[in-house]
Amino acid sequence: MLLHPRANTADDTMADRMEIDSRPEPQSEPEPLFHRVQFTVIPSASLSKEFEDQIIKQVESHGGLHVPLNPDTGRIDELDLCSHIITSTTDFPEYPRALELLISVVRPSWVMSAIDKGKMPNPRQHSPDPNLFLSGVIITCAGIPEGDKEAIIGGVLAMGGQYSGPLSKFITHVVALTVEEEKCQVALKKNLKCKIVLPHWFDDCLKLGKKIDEAPYTLPDPAILEVSSPRGHMKIPTNDHIKGALTSTPSFGALENGTRILNVFKGKKIKFSKDLPLSSRLEVILHELVRNGGGDVVDDIDSVDAYVCQYREGEDYMTAAKADKYVGNMGWLFHIITFDAWTSPMRRLLHYPLPRGGVEGFAGTCISVSNYLGEARVYLENLVIACGGVFSKNMKQDNTHLICAHTEGEKYEAAKEWNINVVNHIWLEESYANCKLQSLTNPKYTYFPPHTNLGEVIGQTQINRDAIAAKYLAESSPKKLQHKSLPIKGKPQPDMASDGPEPKSSNQSEIQVPTTIRRTKSAAFHQTPAVSRFTSDKENQTPLSTGSRGAKQRAISKLHDAADDMARYQKEVKRKGGVEHGRERESKRSSLDPANDMDVDGEQKEPGRPSKRTRTTEPEVEDDNEDSTANDTVVQNTKKGRGGKFPPIEQRMVLTKYQKWVDKPTSEQGDKNTLRNLGVLITENPTEATILCAPGIVRTRKFVCALASAPRAVSTEWLDYAISHKELPGLDEYPLVDLSSEEKYELSLEKSLKRAKGNNKHLLRGYQIFCTEGVQGGFETYKDIIEANGGTCMMYKGRNMKLTKRSFDSKKGVDAEETIRPSQGGDDGNTLYMISGDKPSEKTQWPKFREMAAKADMTPKVVMADWILFVAMSQEVRWEEKWEWTKE
């Protein structure tokens, strides 16, 4: 058909335009995934060259633009061009500046995650920042109460992790109370590579500020729900964080010459400080290593890449540190030579120059270590000395701190008995990192997760840049502190001359804890480098004492007696409310102390042992971890200098309601030494008791908890005989017989102990028992009693919680059908118990508890504390209506 041309009218033009506008526009291609990403990759020991090339290729293939490093210096010349830095570590000089410019610093996993999901994930969840210790963790919750779930999610997100509602292949952890949850079953059936853990794992990680091993928290059989774990079966961790970072002054004996070719110094300019303990021969070798590796040794501090010095002082130190140059010590230099890999000196504590004179607040401290082995032990010893404290291989009453990896061992027991501060290594590390002694009121320093050896997270703390800047780089900072240098374990340097007498520091005029005065006599010990610990010899020598006048000794003794009062006063001054209410707080704290002998039913309270330390004898607990196979031993050290080794521990005795030691600390310590010489250790841990000693059947926390261990029960007459005759009578000679109390509490002690032996601490295994917060005797009391018998105790505050019905089986090597099941009576697992008092605040929770039980198809019973006390003391689960609170 032929179309005739015609003139265009306004209507025709509008129609043509509408026709054109209505035509579908051609679809533009989607932008590449990384089209706005300009990135660089930082090489490291954990990032191989092949993997680095693969990352660059993948990002570029998805639209990213690679910004290469300077081939000569290995640094980022145009940092402001980068939007992302891909690295497995923060060990590169541009890291602080990158954070200021809001450049995303991410792990290689960020690239993989983005490609898998088709979108770029939050960089925070893939950060190499060690402070975000849950980075890379993706959780989902299964059957967790809403309030607890929100708390877990908030903590995980704050520490660099992620949360996902549905279960997917990206999930790393499923948080649940039981594997019966649907998500857990799906994860197991599909064999997903995720771990099913209790929420307790996140609680403990957040309390410590470190990511610990999930194994003890992993369902279906988490170890933390067990009553106890044999000490010898606890996992001895291996740790790469302290590898090559044990000392700041290493031995360079392996460096015979400087002909070795290293890549680590390529393009680097190094300056060596004059304060380094270098012989002329070693200095030549180090200079040759730098130059042969493509680097240069220079004198101009402004042009250097790295400055190596011993102490945090001097104009060159301040210039280099303020310019964000690498500033390290000989330990750091030896590390990068050994591994031929560049790292930041701030990554490991003992790689950064030392504080001359130690860390603020450590003067007068005497610190011992327990349960850390091998390199971890050497590392802590050197860190104590670097802080300015005295390291004590054997622990005695003059110690101020004990650093423990877990709360087991004779050193730990002695520290609790002698009122010595027990802390984990995080306290020491963060004190050094923050340039100031950290307060023990921070709970993270005194927390020990059950079934976890904290040696697994040692060495993860890094130097605090802000603390260094405030302490040493401020304009008012002194350029040189006049203190004597601190020796650090390593090869002694014979070329080093003595600095002369040590001047008094400004804080020596203040009143110190008496142990400080006592230790000033052994100043020579401070100046002796620690020798190698990798030997088979045991160090049991008692330090020689130097004579002094009697008046001086009496004055020191009085100061010792007043030490606790002074410490308590200073503590109260700092508290809200001041000193006025100190007595009230002390009384309250004493009543809640797990080691006290107060009756849990509130009948009476035995006065506690005074806090004053006896000076008559000074027992000394020998290092219990010098050899992993060595038994705990104790060294006794008297004023005459006569020392001897205690025999092996044959019995561990729990003692309660013993009146003869009240207000007689000297007599108490002497009697305990007598018993220890006979192979008997008095312990505060009821779960390990082999002997239970009491004047009668009493309802104290220690007595009730100890019954679960099936100990031999003896009267205090047995103890009196052993002390007076210095020999142990037979356990059958003075049995604990208390017929009136047996009648009163409706039980037979003999039958209870027999049942306890068969129950094997599993009487309440599978029981989930709730307890109100305000119950008389305290929640912690009943929690200890229930857990001593294998149960789980949870505080009830009116919220719905996940419930699990009990099931009876014969797991973990216990013949449940023949032993535990008869003691559990006719309980079919459908009864839910809550221990409560009858205060109005507790009564308001009863209906909510009963409603929660009904939703789980369980029978609720709100019971008096007498019920659990009877169960634990009789070692059988029995029920009578008299123990239940009525609904009214």
C-alpha cells in the first residue's frame, strides 16, 4: 500500500511523540558487582601469592579496579584512591590512616561472600580487626527465648558477626538449647558445616572479649553442663599468636653471618638506636642482612621505614612513632628475620619497645603463674618483668597476684585461701597494652569459663595506639625517664655496663602494700635475666634471706597485719557512697561468699576466718605446671630457711563448722601445714572432696554439695586427733554420727553416702530446675547444690524460657538403669520444679511459671528450698506435698 505524504499538523506531531514514548526502552546491562570498587591487596604470610593473584583476577573480572602497591617499597602510594583494602591482617603502615579515611579494610572472605550472594556484604562482618573477634561468624537461633535472642544478636553484631533468621549454607553457628529443634535437625540431616552451640558460648566470649573454642559448648553433649572435668583431661592448647614473640631481647646465636638473602627488607630503610644491647659483631651482621636483602641502614630518622630501639624514649622514637613509622625492638627484628615476613611491631606486645621502669602501677607486685605451659609460660614471665613486676616461680603468701589459665590446681586453692588476687592473663596483657595497671573490678579479668583453658587465647592482645600516644607522644611527655632498665629473659649481654645505683622513683615515698617493703631486700633479683625454662630441672630453692634488725621486722610485721585494712579502705574510698557503708557492704559480701559456712536455711552463721595473714610460717606453693606430668606440690619455707617438699596429696578434705580456728589464724595455718605434711589438703571445692569433716550433719553449702562426691564422713574429733598426734587415725575411728539431725531431716547419712557413690554426681542429670532470685540462702547456693549433682539451675524472672523434658539413659559410661534411676524415684521427666520463698515479689512469679510449664505440657511444682536440700542430702529424688507452696 502506497503512503501519500501530507503536511504534519499539531495533532499528528503529538500522536507521533506519544507513539515514540510508548515504545519500550532498550534494557541496559546490569552494572558489574564491583564496578565502584577500587582496591589493593596487602600480601602477608597467611595470604599466598597464588591466592592474592586469584583475588585480584576475581575482583577485576567483576568490574573492580586494582590499585597496585609500590613495587620498591611495598606500600600504598595513593591511599586516597582506594575504596577497599583486602588483607588478612592489620599489619600494614597505612592501616590507621585508612580508618581515618573511612576506607573499608576487609578479609579475602569478603570477596568470596560477595560473589556467592551476588551483592557486597557489610565490610564490618569481614574485618581483620582483632577487636571484632566474631567477624566471620554468622548465627541463627533455634528455640531461644525472645529476650535472650535479642541480647545474643546484639552482642554478635557489635563484635563483627552477622545474624540470619532462616537456616542457610552460610550459617556458621546455630544457637540452641537442644538438638531437638527443627533447625538443628535440618542442619544435621543436610550435613551443613555449622556448629550447634549453647548460648553460653556467646556469653563467655563477650565476657572475655575473645573468641574461645566452641567444643565445650557444642550440642548434643556440651561439656560445660557436666559437674566437673578431670584436670588431666583438659585440652592443652597450642597457640600461634606468641610464636616468635616470647621476649623483647632474643638470642641471636643462630645468626653466624649476614650472607642470608631476605626478601623482608626489600626497599626498606632501617635505623638502629644507640640504646640497643648489640655487640659490634652482631651489629655488623644485622646491617649486612638488611643490605643483602635489598634494604638500607640509615641515620636520618625522617627517611626511615622502621626504627629499632629498646625503650620508648628519645627524640628519634617520638619522631618515628608520631610519623606512623614501624617502631619495634630486637624481638620484633629477630621475628621478621626468622620468618622472612614483615609484621607490625604493635601486633605482639613484646615486639614493641619497652617502657623504661615498667608499667604504671606494677611497682611492688609479685606475680606467679599456674596452668600455663611451655612457650605461654615463658611469654607471661617476660611480660611480668617487662611490666615492672617480680615473677615468682613458686607461690607464697607474699605474692600479690596469681595468673591462672583455669581454676584448678593447688596454686589456685592456695591463692584463694591466702586472699591473693586470682586473674587471667588478659589482665596482664591489657595492662601492658594500655600502659597502666588495669583495675581488678573489671569482671573479664577474673572470669574463667568452665572446661576452657585460657591458654588458647593468649597473645591476641595488641598494643593500644591511643594509649601509647597519650603516654609517650604528647608534648609534655618526658623524653627520657631516669629509671634503671628492666632485664628480660634472653641471652645475657656481657658487653652491657651497669647503670649504677637505681634512683628512687617518685612513688616510693607513698605507703605501699607491705609485700613491696619486704621485696626491696631482693633488688638484685630484678637485675638478673631469667634463664631458659626448657629444662627438666625443677627449681625448688628457697630464696636466701638477709639479716635485719628486730625492730625493722616488727614494723614490717605490723604493716603486713594492716595490709588488708589499708587495701579495703582504699577500695571503699573509690566506691560510690565512700567509706561509711563499707561495713554494710562487707557484711553482705561475706554472707554471699561461696566458701563461707553459713547454713543455707539461715539457722546460724559461723564467724568467718579473719583476713589477716599469719607471719609465723610462710608456706610456698611450688610451680605446678613446670612439667605437664608433675603433681601439685607445696614447699614449706620457715624463717630459719629450712625448706622441704610436702608429700603428694592423698586426701582432699572439706571442713565446715569447725570452731577451733575462729579468730586464730596463726593456729589455723600451722594446723593446715600439719595436715598437709600428712597428705591431707583442705579444699574449698566440695566437688573434689574425699573426706567430709563436720561436728554433725549441717545444712551449709559446703556440706550439702560435698555429699554428691560420696566422701568419707568423719567428725571433727578425727581432725583434732590428727593435729595433736601428727598422724592420721583410721577413717572408721571417728565416723560422723548425728542421730538427732538424721531424725530432724528424715534421712540416714550412711544410706545417703551409699546412694551418692552409685549416683556418681549424676542424681539430677537432665533436671532443669528454676530458682527465684530472692530465695532465702541465695540463688548461687542452690545453683551450686544442683550443679554438684549434675543438674542445671536457672534463675527465673517471669520470662518464658525454652524447656526440655528429662530423658533417662546410660550415656557417659554411667549405668543409669542400675544406679541413678532408682534414686530418681518415679519421676517420669514431666515435672518442672521452681525453688522459691513466699515473699510477695516471688509469689507474683508463680502464675507465670505455672503457665510456662503448662505450655510445655509439664507439671509445675513451686517448692520450698527444703525440697532440694532433702534431695541433695538424702541423694534421692522424693516428693511429698509438704514441700510445695500452695497456689494461694
